[in-house]
Amino acid sequence: MERHLLMRLLAGDDEASVAALAALLDGATYVVWDGAFPAEWCARTYARRLRNTRRKGVDTVGLERAVQLLGRHDQPVRLGQITAVDAAWIFMLFLTEDSGALVACTGVRRVGGQSPR
């Protein structure tokens, strides 16, 4: 996927999309993988991650919202990832199977990372 197309998908106003877009504008690396996964599977997986990050005190952005959105989405999702230039934040993207729309976005701060913009 071309960077400008991904940037257009992240044009929402939720905190995670804004932070992921800022990371891309700063030169972050990204990947959108081939294939798709059931949204319900992703919702369950990221619900576990939400519990684990809360238990460990790891900073996240948009994780609870992503779990909710994925739980309501009844179609497969394609996964993408954005890694901030300083690698302080990793953003996971959940796209429609055709990559035409963003279903959900979440970010997690890596140990020693700084807050997203």
C-alpha cells in the first residue's frame, strides 16, 4: 500500500489514528500484510492484550476502542503496522479486507518510549 493512501485512511479524529498519522508524517516505517483474519479473532486477541497492558501498566492509545470496533465488525480484516521513527510507539491497523477503509487503530508504547502526539 502506498504511504499517501494509508495516510488518507488515517484521517479520522480518534486519538490512535491521529497519533499513527503523525508518526507516518514524521517518516515512520509501515507494512500492510497480505491476507485477512476474522475480526472476531482479532477482537479476542486484542482484548487479551488490553488486559495484559493494563496489568503491566503499559501505555496504549485506542486499544479499548479497537477491541470494541473489531467485536462489531463482521467481515475479515487485513493487518498493518506503523513503527515510529524512534520505535517508541507501534501502531496496529485493522483494515477492511480490500484495504479500502480503516476499521480500527491502536498503539502501544514500547519500553522507554514517549507519548504520541
